Amino acid sequence: MSAIIGNEKIAKVEYRTIGRRGAYWTVTIILAFSIALSGIGQLMRYGGNVDLVTDIGFPLYVTNILGVWKLLGVIAIVMPGFPRLKEWAYSGIFFLMTGAALSHAFANDYGDYGFHIILPLFYAALGIASWALRPKNRKL
């Protein structure tokens, strides 16, 4: 009877690890895809990216800086190794997204139904979730 209990415990631990790893990669892929598309859009000045930046009073060259930072952050989070760089990338994405939400809020540029504030905060929450779900080999 003790052997069965021991096996059940091992199976539970493995199941949790697999589920946690699956959740990590799901959240991280959604985050990376969203931030990468946003960064590419800013570098190409595609769609409403120009209006989003200029409407709140920032100069247009800010899109180049933010676009490069976003792409470098995505690369750092997705590539294997470099745990300290990942920590910096996660914190950078968090500060970038919360800063975007606050910039829009202080400029009274809420967008339709608060979209300009809700979306960056959602990305910040995805970043926190991805950071919290990291496997041991991606931690410091």
C-alpha cells in the first residue's frame, strides 16, 4: 500500500510540473507575440502607433526606442539561458507597460472604453504571470 501512495505522489508532482510548464509557455508565447507585434508596429510606425504617441505629447522618435526595447525584451525572455537578463527583461516590460498606462491616464487619453489603459495593464499582468510561472532553469 505504501508503494501505491508513493507512486501517486510522484505522479501528482510530475503532473503539476507539466501543467505549470504548459501554463508558463502559453502565457509567455501570448506575451512575446503581443509585445513583438507592438514593437514591430512601433518601428514601422504602422496603424495608430503614431497617433498613440503624439496624442499624449511624446515626440515621434520615441516609437523607435520603444520598438527596439520591446523586441530585445521578447528575445531575452524567449531564448534559453541568461537568467539575469530575463529578470531585467521582465522588469522592463512591466515598467514599460505600466508607464504606458499611466502616460495615457495622465494625458486623459483613455481610448474607447479605457482601451489605452486596460491593454498595457493586461500586458503587465501577463508579464507578471510569465515571471511567476518560470521553470527552475529560467530563474536566478
